[in-house]
Amino acid sequence: MRYTAKRTEPLSSEELAEYSGLGFSEKFARLLYIRGIDTAAKVKDFMDFSLEKLHDPFKLKGMQEAVSRINTAITKKERILIIGDYDCDGICATAIMYKYLLTRYARTKYFLPNRDADGYGLSIELIDKLHKRFDPQLIITVDCGISCPDEIAHAQSLGIDCIVTDHHAIPEKTPDCITVNPKLPNQDYPFDELCGAGVALKLVQALGADINQYIDIATIATVADIVPLVNENRVLVHEGLKRINANSNPAITALAKSCNVFGPIKSQDISYKLGPKINAAGRMGVAKRGLDLLLEKDPKRIDEIISSLGTLNQSRQKITANITDEAEAIILAKGLDRNNIIIVHKENWEGGVLGIVAARLTDKYLKPAVVLSRNGNVWKGSARSIRGIDMVKLMERHAHLLVTYGGHVMAAGLSLEEKNLDQFKESIINTLKTELPTESQDTMFDLHLERGDINARFIKELEMLEPLGCQNPAPVFTTQVLSCSVNTLPNYPRHIRFSSRGESGGYLNFTMFDAAIHTELLALDFPKYILFEFQKNWTSEESTSSNNIKTLAKAIIPHPNDERSFAITLQFALTTGEWPENDELEQIRQNLVVDRNTFVEYYRLLQKFIGTRVNGVYNLYTRVQATDKRINPYQFVFVYSVFRELGIISLDNGVVRSNSSKKVELDQSEIYKRSK
């Protein structure tokens, strides 16, 4: 794993001159520069949130026709059916459209599909069901429909007019009806990255609505759907957050409170807390729960809905974790990570969470991932990509093997028949054998910060980057620490907090998830670089020290310098699969050969120390080595890491424990398999 700074050298005097008079520190100016905000004019534009920057909705192709048809339907009291998608974007788009049409006293209903029962997008069967149930005269799709020309044609054959509003990539064939999508070619609209709810917002704006009445809901969707927070979206989210923080919607305020969001709600709160709660409803097959929340006004009912969303989200988290574990076991057993794209599948996986699982696999293996589950004779699932590979275009090249597909550059949904599965896997794997992305997959971070750089002024400057999100992400930094004070989180023993004291006093405090195993590494006095983001509410305005600064650690990058630190770094690398760039560590890795007889010998030696209190694995090594001088520290760490993973030997609160009754094979260990 390589971590690379986007820019290491300070700005030149000419580059820095662009920021003269703005009062920025050099580090913050450099942060702006590497984001392409490299002139005074761009700085002014970046920090200008005037509503005048929002574009004329009538520049969207098809908008005038859509407005005319909807107004006619309202005037004639026609039955209007809104069809949305089941994710947060689709739920929010439906809420915007439905709330607006109610203000016009339109005869309107809505429908959100069940992911399992109704599948992705429209279908002939779904259109027939909706025709029988609602008998609509006009269908308006929001956040869906652009990839469903045959389904729209079927609805029209039943006498139903259709308007498609969507934001997904334009397929080769599109519906033959009124269509509003910023990605359609040959139009005057200057921005094509609106989300589905953003398109719905532009539609109600064109219909004459005050967008301030709906911009808070559009903000939730814009952040949650991970569309770029640039141009119009940046203004929209900025204004929407202002509305949300003015308690414009009691349901959103209550949802934030339930998520333990304190102080002003920011875009990151939507990304990591509010959005996932609404998304959980659709992922678990009850998207209407999320919509109910956005439409509800009664405080008691709002609390009841939020409680049910919390339960759904907990179930989603548990199912996601289980499927991820199963997927990784399949990948390891079959060596799927040796391909340039990971394709993993299993019957009866919960379809609603496969996108999350695919994203986790992509993050772990730094490769595109496709995760599929079978329902009947059809495999359905989600795909996630990496820089340099357009997932939708990749799907297009294999469209002859697919039933449906659609999505974005970095993410797609797809389905295919059982008979085509093997051919699809072989074809897409072979495609990426020869067509690797040219972009580096190194983990990039913004800047390295010395401890003196981390002060109240710099942290205050960072607030000027808000709202943060896609294409304007939270800045990521590194800083060096030596020995740290480490504690596990109450009630969450897998997560830790650790702190490092600065040279001039004050502490930098980190929280890190699933990192309890790295306690010995962090406590040891040798150089380590921490990859981190500053957390919300980093420090009070009055603070002039770094005592209150809190951060979220994303990675540890050890720089070992003696036998002990190399041994502990080896354990870290074996456990995480992340090998720091270090020639000596690589040499240790190459020479690390352990046969089964060695495992047996070490096991017998370790049995003599069961119940012994030790200060970490290296201290355990020194105890064992005192009885047998032949023991190599790196070989010992390798054997111990395998035993620990298999549950045979462990350190429980500093005491050596054994489960001698557990019968396992070495091949059940991921660490052992990777070494082979």
C-alpha cells in the first residue's frame, strides 16, 4: 500500500501571490491550489453561494414540454402517478414531486418499488401492476426510467402518458416520451451532475414553486447520492443546510437528533448518519418508511418512524457485515483477488446491501468489484469501480449478456440470467486483463502536517471548504506520532481512541475503528504516520491550543527502525494485508518461510506460557526465546498471527490464552494462505 501526497513542496511565490490579501496560511492556500482553486477569481467563485448561480431550469431539454403536460394534467384533474427509486435519492425526489403536486391540489399518488419484489427500475410486470392498481393517466418517473424504453412504450400502449425525469447515464436507446435528464446530449443546460432529486427540484422550480420549500430535501439526496458538490450542487447544498439548520423540516431535525448530531448539521452528517438511515429503508425493502418520514409533520409519528428506521439500519449493518465476511471468504478460497476485477456471487444474499459490499471490496482490494445474488433464474447485484474504469461503459460492452444495467461511472446495478453468468465473468475478467486503468491506485492524501501546523487558525480555515462531499472531499492529512496513549471505546472494544502529545504541549486525539489489535504498535516508541481527517466540531472558537482537536484516523503507516518495531510492523502487515513501503520489511517478508513442523514446535513452546501475563506479542517472544535461542522474532510473529486468527492462541487483556480443544487447519487462516 502506497500513500502519496498530492503535493509535497510549498507554493512558489508566484502561486502564493494569487492568495495575497486573503489572509490564508500557506498550508490552506496549498490545499486550495491542489483542488484547482488556484486563482483569486476561483477562490471568489468557490466561496460565492448566491442563489443567482443556480441555472435556469428551462435550459434543460424537455423541461418546457414537461411543465406544459403537468399543468394540463392538473387542470384536467387527471390521475398522476409518481414512480421513484428506492434509494435515498429516489425517496427524496418522490417527496419533492409529491409535496409540490399536493400544493396544486393535483390528483396524485406515488409508488416506490420493493427492491426484491419489483427489481431495479421499471418492468413490464410492474407497469401492468400499477395500471391495475392506480389507473394513472400520467406517469412521472423521478430518479429512474432513462434505461426503460420498452417499459415506457408498454405504459403508453395502455393509454398512459409518461414523463421521465432522471440523472443516470444515457443508454443507447432512450424512452420515446417527454424526458428531462441533464446528461442528455445537445442541450443548453451548463451542468450535468444533478442527482435525481436535483432534477425534481428543477422541475418544480420550472412549474413555479419556491425552491426554498424543497431545497432541504434535495440537499439530503445530493449529498447521499454522492454526486459532485461543485457548481450548482455546491450552492444548492449550502442553501439547503442553512434551511435544515433553521429547522425547516421537523422530521430532518428529529432524525439528526436521533443520530446524535450536535451543533450545526453539516454535509458529512448527511453522508454518514442521516443518509444511511433513509437509505436503509429501501435497502431493506420498505422504502416507503423513508418517504413517510419526509412527509410526516406529527412529532409523535416522526419519532415512531425514526425508531423503525434505526431498527432497519441496524439490521442492514448486520446483514452487510455478514455478507462481506462471506464474500471475502469466497474470494480468498477461490483466489478471486488475483483478477483485475473481483466478481463474487452467492444465492440468497440480501440484494439491498450488495452495493455496500461491493464498495467495501473495492476499498480493500483497490479493484472493481461486482457482487451478485440469485433470485430464481436471474442474478442481480451491484458493481463499484476505481479511478480510470467507467463501470457503465464496461457494462455496455457486455450488454448482450445482461438483462438490465445502469448507473454511474463509479457504480452500477445489473442483472443477468443464470445461463450467461459464466460467460459474463470470463468476458469481463478477460477485458480487464489487457485494459488496466492508467491512473495510479495509490491512496492519495492532501498534505503532511507538522504538529505546529495544527492550530486553531488552520482548523478555522478548513471550515471555508464546506460543504464537503464528492469532488470536494474532506481533506486528508498525515502527521507523525511516536508513542501514543491508547484506550478502547466503552461498549465498542474493537474501536480505539489514542492521543499523541505535541512538542510544545497539547494533545492530538484520534479515533480509529476496528483498530484494537494495533494497540501495541501505537504504544511503541518509534515513528508512525497517521492518515487522518479532522472531525466536526474540532475545537471551540475560543481555543488557541490543540487540546480540543479531535480527528478520525484512517490508516497507520509504520516506519520501523529496530527489531522490535519491525516485528510489530510485521504483525500489523500480516493482519491488515497492508505492507508499508520498506526494503528491510520486504526482505523479511521474502524470507518468511514457515512449514507445518515449525507451527507444531511453536505451539508446544507456547503451551508452556498459558496464563502468563505479558506486555504484547514481542514481550511474549522474548519470554519464549529465553527458553529456546533458535526462535526467530519474525517467524514467531508470523506463527502467533496465524494462531491468533484461528483462535488457538491469544492475548486476552495481556494474559496468554489457549483454546487447545479447537481443531482447525492452517489453510483456514487468511494470513497463512496469503503467505503461500
